[in-house]
Amino acid sequence: MLLESEVRYMHLDKEKIKLIMARKELSMSDIASRCNKSKQRISCILNSVNVTPTTAGCIAKALDVDVVEIITK
């Protein structure tokens, strides 16, 4: 079992993120504002194959969900 400090990258589940955004009526701009990043940067992050745990955590916090709800296993 990996410790949290050993996790280097996570895979975001874009479909789950889109569903959560739709349910909560959040736009890409809303997420960007909550993460203190540009809309373009959030778009780039969501289109990335791998993200850091910190970035995944930021997106999860902006969506008000636990990070395990937005990553693939």
C-alpha cells in the first residue's frame, strides 16, 4: 500500500468532474475562481493525463467533494 507521500501523480476522471459541475451548476470560471487559477489553466489541468495530488485536491475542494470522487482508481 502506498503512503500519501509516495503518490506522485493522480488521474482525474473528467466525466465525473463534468457531472459534479452540472449537478452543482458550476462553470469552468467558477472552478478557476475557487482554485485561484485562470480558466485556461483549469482547462489545461482537466485535459492533463496526470496531475499532482495538490492539484487534484484543489479541484476537489472547488467542487466541494472528496478527492476520491474525482480520480480514477
